[in-house]
Amino acid sequence: MRRVVITGAGTVNPLGQGVAETFAAMAAGQCGIGPLDFRDVERLIVQIGAMVKDWDAEARFDRSQLAMYDRSTQFALEAARQAVAQSGLDFAALPDLAARAGVIMGTAGGGLTTSDDSYRAIYEERKARVHPFIVPKLMHNAAASHISMTYGVQGPVFTVSTACASSNHAMGLAFQMVRSGAVPVMLTGGAESMMCFGGLKAWEGLRVMSRTGCRPFSADRDGMVQGEGAGVVVMEDREHAIARGAPILAEVLGFAMTSDASDIVMPSVDGAVRAMAGALRDGGIAPERVGYINAHGTGTQANDRSEAAAIGQVFGATPPRVSSTKAMHGHLIGAAGAVELMACLMALQDGIIAPTVNHTGPDPDCALDVVPNAAVLADLDVVMTNSFAFGGLNAVLALGRDAG
């Protein structure tokens, strides 16, 4: 089994349009949640969200590309550009590598803003036709396919759609493929943009949205806040990376995925326990080595309580430090794990644990060592990132510093 490392990372999210900007915002405890800005927002009950600010699509893509790229695909392509640039890979100069490398992306809604615009055009504006490329623009595999075409990557390319666990599942599968020797390099992560009237109205129906802010693990929490964006990393065979002098940002140590097989929306403590314990077992990691957990931490009563109980069962009376960066960048749904992985990279590289902002006071039902409101310094060996999705689907990754 090969060792797998991350050699490049990129992101577009409500905190920044790059990794350095995102790290700085996370370290400073900035909050990207604010008023929503799109058509018909006044018809929504929930008026807040975490949107990508000052996104200039026209400056990045030409007219023909914009006709093909949903907002989520735009985010994915920019995140991939950053990740590939940092990795130093030149697929055009390495045709044999390009023929074997692959792309796995996660998304829950795919081109949802494109769908929303198209339904509006047909049913509200009574137009007789839509753009001929609507289907390839809104399909869930659009981002993965366009990344593949941009870099000439010709190996396994596909999309995973498992609601809020999509990008952790995608990254975990990419890790397994590189570790097995099936591929030497994978571009992987997730992208999502549900910031449109239909997208937010659907979530309102679930009655899990906060009107005031995201406060994971706080006693007064009252729901989640939607976000948007993308995160992409380059996962690579460690020997391949060393041979070409690539930067090593972290090593991927373990991964596990489980199904609750119980309820379509209510989380299960047992499913989360088996996923976290499975990631530790997969990586041969003793629980005491984990110094930080980036929690799923949505800010809902049920999720935070069940995740806290699961962490307690896996790690005992002295769990690792925990934070949920969703309090800053919102819940990115299918891209959540990919953007939250940036907080894990910051923790390993810079020794900075991002805080859970907006934390007003502990919940006795969430017995965790939550990092509240301000970042803390820590010398970390191993970190973990959790994603637990509707449908009872759980995906957990464990990462560490490259041990040489």
C-alpha cells in the first residue's frame, strides 16, 4: 500500500478566494455570514447566508465558457487551478501521467442555480426555450468533467453525491485509489452553490435553518446557515511527489465511511462512532494521537448533540480539541468537507486551530473541548475531519504531518 500526500490545495469560499486568504480569515476568526443577495430574497424567511463575495466570473472565464459553467463549476475550476499550480504538476508536459491521473469531485445539488434560473424562465417568464447547454451545465459531473478537460486528465473521473458528506466521500475514494496504486495522482474535493431562491426555499422547508447565525455546540444554537464555494486538493503517491520535489502539505493517513441505515434525516451516534473509529483503524492511529477534530458541527440541536456523544465514545473523557468552521463560512453542503479540510491543513502546517466563532456558552449535552471564538496554537501530529450527511451517510478522514 502506497503512502498518500497532499501536494496542492485551492479554495473559493465566503472567507476568501484562495488558501492564504482563507487561512488568515480562519486564524482571525472572521465570519463570512451576512445578508443574502440574489433575486427574490425578500420572499425567504431566512435572510442570511455565507456567499462568495466579489466573485468576478467575467474576469476569469470567456463568454463561451460561462455558457457552460454553473456558478459551482466556476468555483471548482478556480480551486483546481490553485491546487494544480501549487503542486507544480504540468499534465500537458507529462502525457503518461495525464493518462493515468483522475478527478473525483463531490456535490449535493450540482448546477442548482442553473436549474433555478431555467425553471424561472419556463414557468414564470413563460419563455418557449432554454439554452441548449442547460443539461451539461447543471449535471452533477460537470465540475469533474471540466477539470478533467482543462488539464487533459484521462484516468478515472466521476462525481460523488452523498449530500453533506459528498466531498469527504470523494476525497476518501481518491485517497484509496492512490494508496492502492490504481492511480498516481488525483484531483479531488467538492463544489456547491445553492445560493438561489429555490435552493434556500427548499432548505427552509426542513426547518433546520437559523435566522440569526451559526453557533455550533452553543447552548443557544438554533440551526445551520447555508454557504457556497469549493475546495480542491491534489492527492499524490508520496514517492512520486518526492521524486519530483513537490511540496508536501500533509499526509492522508486513514479514511472510513459508514451508513446509519436508520433515518433519512436524524443522525445516529453509532454511525458516527463507527466512521471515526474506522478512520483511526484504517490509519493505524491511536486515539490519543489526534489533537484536533474539525467537526461536522452544523449548529442544529440534533447534529451537535449526537456528534458530541460520538466523539466522547471514541475518545473518552478527554477528547481532542474541536471546532466547527461552519460558524465562519456556513454549511457548504457537498463542498463542506473540502473547504473544512483547509482548516485541517492550517492546523498541521501552521499549528493554528481555527475557532468556533459566535460561541456564546457551552451546552451541557455537548461535552467537548470546543475552541471558542479565538484561534489557539497547538503542536499537532494528527487531525480528523468529520462529515455526516442526510441519508445517514458518514465519511471521516484522518491527516497528519509528513513523517518522513
